[in-house]
Amino acid sequence: MTDDADDPCSHCGEDVADALARTVRLSVDRAEIDSQRLCPACFAEWIGRYESEMQPDSEPDQPVVEEVDGEFIVD
């Protein structure tokens, strides 16, 4: 493949030049399971999905405030 070749993005199908394309590869035990060639916009979407899906479900440690007998207790 040459540096100025245009191949389609695996996600949206738009042609993307090699210089702008990003390749995302999924490997398990050194065996390639999947490979996707992405344009810059689709790569940004992929990064956003990856970050949101890999975040823990719980909120960061924040104090718990509860009211007991009219007093507020902060744990």
C-alpha cells in the first residue's frame, strides 16, 4: 500500500488517506481477533466509547451524608 492510497474507513466507509487513518487491533494471546481502519472522526468516536465503557460504574469516592436524629453525619 502506498502512502497516498485511499481505503475506506471500516466504520463509516469514507475513503481515508493513509496519513490520516488509524488502525485499531484487538489481539488475544498474540492472535489478532479484529482489525479496523478508521478515519479521524470514527477513531475519536471509538476512543470516546472505549473510555466511557472502561470507566467504573460507581462514582469516585465522595462523602456520604446522612441525617440521624436531626444531625448530619458525614462518612
